[in-house]
Amino acid sequence: SCSSLEQLEIPNSITSIGTDVFNNCTSLKTIVIPDSCTMISAAAFAKCTSLERIEIPASVTFIAEKLFEDVPEGFTIYGEAGSKAEEYAAGYATPLNFEVKE
């Protein structure tokens, strides 16, 4: 169970994040995806009801549907302008907050 996990910095050796892998991690607030990652599968972070922010690098070129189902209002995706992360945030059923990572 990941019910007590609050921060997640995924190691550089990871190239993809699987379906439902962090689903229902209710204490998770911050996620950092490494530059080595190119794909994030469906519902990987769904029902993370405390999630505040995620950093998604430009290397991620595929983001599946329902990735952030049931995340709280105010949740923000940080990424690069013109990236898949920005496109995903704008195209979500209820548009998600997106900010360019400094």
C-alpha cells in the first residue's frame, strides 16, 4: 500500500510508468518524473486525492487517458511549453492547471 507516501521522485532508470501503479495513493502530494521516462499509462495517478503537483519532462511523449482521475481542485502539472504535458492539461475533460517549469 502507498497510503503514507507523500513525495515521489521516480528514478532515472525508469522509462515508463504502468497502469494504476500509484492509483489511490491518497497521501501523495508531489511527483517528479525523470527525463528518462517517455510514457505514462492509464490511471497511474488516479484517486491520488491529496495530489498538489507533478513535474512531467518533455521526454514524455505519451500520456494515457484518466491519468489524474479524481485529483483535487488546484492540482498543477509543471512542464515545458509546447510539451505533451501542456497538451494533456489543456485537453483534459476539466482542463487541469499547467505551469511552465522554471
